[in-house]
Amino acid sequence: MTDPQVRSFSRAKARGIARGLRAKDFLSVLDLSHEELDDTLALAAQLKAERALGRTSVTPLAGKHVALLFDKPSLRTKSTFTIAVRELGGNVIDPAADVALGSRETVTDVAKNLERWVAGAIVRTFAQARLLEFAGAAPSLKVVNALTDEEHPCQAIADVLTLREHLGDLRGRTVTFVGDGNNVAVSLAHAAVMLGMCVRVASPKGYELPKPIIAECARVARWGGLVEVTNDPIAAVTGADAVYTDVWASMGQEEQIDARETIFAAFQVNESMMDAAGPEALFLHCLPAHRGHEVTDAVMDSPQSVVFDQSENRLHAQKALLAKLFT
Ligand code: CP
């Protein structure tokens, strides 16, 4: 995780240029109005049903190219965006990581080149500020956040789609995120409170959800949605409708793995923690999972686990986001 002040700065900057899907980019869940979030989820469900029948009713990317720029590894995000672009009628280009953002030429120059060739760019990088610089340099290029150090908004849209499929209306439901208050927790909190959920985030001291996120969530929450932060994972999962976790050390934090194994040990989602949540509670994970660390095999492979539904829903959610951006 990056320094909290840097994260706060870049997020504040993001809010300054955010204009909603109809304008240009999808860099944060907070770029969506409530209506746009509702419409995106409805379209994702529609596209999922159509795909099961071998159909796609919308091809807004026909004749267009989209660039995939990934500064970090990816299985799910890159695969599902590739399929999504193609199923919406478009083509992808996939420049090698060594020519991506800011390593061979400036971020701005990369954006200005791509703008001449492609209609959109799916970008996974480090600081949100770098993504903002890229998007700001290319006014006619539609840019999607495929994960930054601060936010993972495409994951969150798939997550709430999955929760809705299993729980129905999310108003008044509770999802507990157990672990690092990281980019996945941030975007989940944004999306879930916009749908009226209670989001509990249980983290070790010093690894809590950043305080500015709580204010952001209060600003966009509907129907009594709220965020609660605690250092007690068992209390946090008790009575929850869903328990969510992520790796203890995110990409770029590899040197912290050993220290975090100790710090996060009491935050492992295991059978005992799921017992506290109750037999009806769902288990979610954005993946990749480090089995035996933040989650046990028994939980990952249990009937309560919906992790592969989440993974499938990355495709449907991202197709809907792209369709909204390019229509
Ligand atoms: N959850 C997620 O973003 O997976 P990848 O890192 O494989 O894209």
C-alpha cells in the first residue's frame, strides 16, 4: 500500500476531474452516479443472460481498438477485458509491459500516442496519480482503471453483482472485509454503500481502511449504507451476510510478506471464523488467493464460497462498463 497522504491526495485529485461515465473515463467507483451504478448492474445481468444463450445485443466497440496497459501481472482482469472487448465487437492491442507507463517514455507521451490509434485504454498501474496523468493527457481516449494501488473499481462492480445474485436487494445487508484496508476494500466500500449495505472492515492496527474513505462513503451512501472500521475480526463477521478477504501483501509489497504473516495471523478466514459468521454467510475473495494464509482450503472450497462466481462476473460487469462508456 502506498503512503496514506499520497493516496488521499490522488483520490482528492480524482474527485476533482470525475465527471461520470457519460463524460469519459472510469477511474473509480465514485465516477458513477447512483443511476449509472444501477444501470451498469442491470446491463451486466442482461449481458450475462444473453451470453448464456450465445448472444450479444450490443456491439458498441465495432471497428474500434482498445489498448491493454498492464504494469503489474493479471489473470482475471486482462483475460476478461480481452474477451469483453472482442464480444462487444472490438479488438485489443496488448503492448508489452516494458513499453507501458513511464518506463521507456513519459506517461503523457504514451497516452498521446495511443490516442491517435485506439478508442480506449484499460490500465493497471501503481499510483492513482499516474492513471490520472495518463487520462488527463488524452482527452479523446476513454480510460478504465484495471487496478491501482488505491482502488480496484472493476473488481467492486463484479463483487456487488455477485452479492446481488446471491442475496437479492442489498439494502440493509452486511459485508465484512477481513484484512488489509487496501484497494479492493476501498472500492468494495464505495460500491456497497451506494447500494445500501453496511460494510465492516476488520484490520490489524495500522492497516485500517484510510479515514478519507469513510467520509467518501458517507457522501455517496444510500438507504442507510455505512462503513464501520474495527480491529476485531470475530465481532466484525458475526451476523454478516458475506465475508470477504484478500491477500495480506498486495502487488508491490512483496518485501513485507514475512512481517505481514505475523501481523495478519488472527485475520485468517478459516472454518472457525466462518462459523462465527454463520452457515448462510457467503465467502468472497477477489483472487488470486494464497491458500493457507489469508484463507484456508476448507473455506475456499466450501459451499459458502462464491469466489468463482465473482471471477466470472468480472467479464459481465466489465462488458457492461465498456458498453456504457462507448455507447
Ligand atoms: N482480482 C484480480 O484483479 O485478478 P488479477 O490480478 O488476476 O487480474
